[in-house]
Amino acid sequence: MPNLPVHAPNHPPACPCCAELPARLGRRELLRGAAAGAALSALAPRLGWAAGGNYEAMILACIDPRTQEPVRAYAQKNGLIGKYSQFIFAGAAIGVVAPKFADWHKTFWDNLAATIELHSIKKVIAINHRDCGAAKIAYGDASIATPEKENETHRAALAEFRKQVGQRQPKLAVQTGLMALDGSMMMFS
């Protein structure tokens, strides 16, 4: 069988979008492609195992775009890159415990149970943040009107979160903190 020029159907051989393709596709190239496909097929069951594993933690954080990089920086500073799963929820722990968001609670607890089963995590880290719109929705404007009130609102929500994790997943360690938008953290225990 002669080697034929390779180009997309209905395209002229010299078309710019096909210029990067090799001029000829012979038996060797076809065999190499088939061998690569067979190797990937053989690895497919192993690729499925990647979902499981032994990871350090789940980080629960807020959906606020201002917190995405600071949360990642926190994970990096604490040696967690590649060792944690993440659950992003409006209000972080507030979304899990506030009565205003009751319809969401089951979603978090089911996801945490799946994360424990799949990733064998040892702890959950809840990171709430300052100037949180979900805190305002859940508890009202006065709940975050001053830094002191904001601290107390988050302290109470994070304490309730720790309590509920302890009741539902007693073997799981819990760390909780309040992150400023500059990434600095106030940890609560």
C-alpha cells in the first residue's frame, strides 16, 4: 500500500491547518500509534485507582474568589499541596452549620464521608474568611459589623462545625481558622 499524504478531509494538501501534520503516514507510524493505544488501554484500570489514596486533609473553604489564592498559599505553607481534597462552599463552615443554609448541610456531610472513604483523610480544615457575604446572609449585617463581632460570629460557627464533625466523624481531626483577605490566619480550637 503506498504512503498517502495526510490532511483533513475536504482540505487541500497544503492547507495551513494541516501543515503541521507529517507528510506521510506509513505502517510504522500506524503500528506505533496502535502500540501506544494498547499501552494506554492496559494502564486504564490503574488510572482508575488514582481516585483513591491516602491524603492528609480536606480543606473546606468559601466560594469567594478573593480567597482562592490565599487558601492555596495556606495549603502550600503547611505542606499540603498534592495531599488534600477541597470542598468549596459559600461561607465554608457557615454553609455547613447555619440554619439559613439547612438544605446544603447533607451535601457537605455526604461529601466528607466520601472523601474519608476514597482518600483516607486524617483531618478536615475549615477556613472561614473575613468580609464574608454568606455570614451576612446567615446571621445578619450586625454579625460582622465590627472586627470583634465578626470574630465572635466565626468563632461560634467554627465551634459548632468542630462539634458536628466530632459527632459524625469522631476519628477525624479538625482544624478551624478565620482568614483575612491578605491570607493571614487566626486559628480557633
